[in-house]
Amino acid sequence: MERKLTCIVCPLGCELTVQTEGKCVVAVTGNTCPKGKVYAENECTNPQRTVTSTVRCTDGSLVSVKTDRPIPKEKMMDCMARINRAVAALPIAIGDVILEDVFGSRIVATQNRQS
């Protein structure tokens, strides 16, 4: 099977062609650097994403958050459900952990919020 991807690792945006047999990548072409090959292999065998969102604070305001590492793409909706149920206590500083162990990641604040 052939799959076309645009590499997102660097600003070049190489157009990649990935040949797969079952769940195995057998060839990657179009990459300018080795990072493109790694990106294509991961995207075709174990796609992961960093999730960004907001969490409601105890005073009703919102604080921006993200996963501190990528999670499996198929777990994104479950991750968002957990984020949507969360309520963060003020004050909050960048890097504060809002939720622990969300599919191998932590949900952390990406902005400061005072009470």
C-alpha cells in the first residue's frame, strides 16, 4: 500500500511517499533528511499527537493546557473527555500539573493564572 504524507518535523515540509506491507513500513522516499524517514515510519505505525486545550478554573476562567508528551492518536478523544471534566485550583503557573497520567502524559498549564 502507498501513503502520501507531508513531513512536519522541520520547515522544509517534504512530500513523503511511504510503502507499507500490512503494518510494516518497507520504504520511505521524498525525505530530505533522516528525520523525515523516522517521522513517516512513526506516523504509519504508531501515530501520536500533542493535545492542546483549556481547563476551567475554580473562578470560572480558563487556563490553556497541553500534554507534556505526545499520546496515541486514538486516545485523543478520551484525553479531551478527561480534560473537559477537570477543574484547576488557582493560582496556576506555567508547567503546573493539572492532571497526572493521561495515557502516559501529564496535562500541564501553558499560562499563568492568578486568583
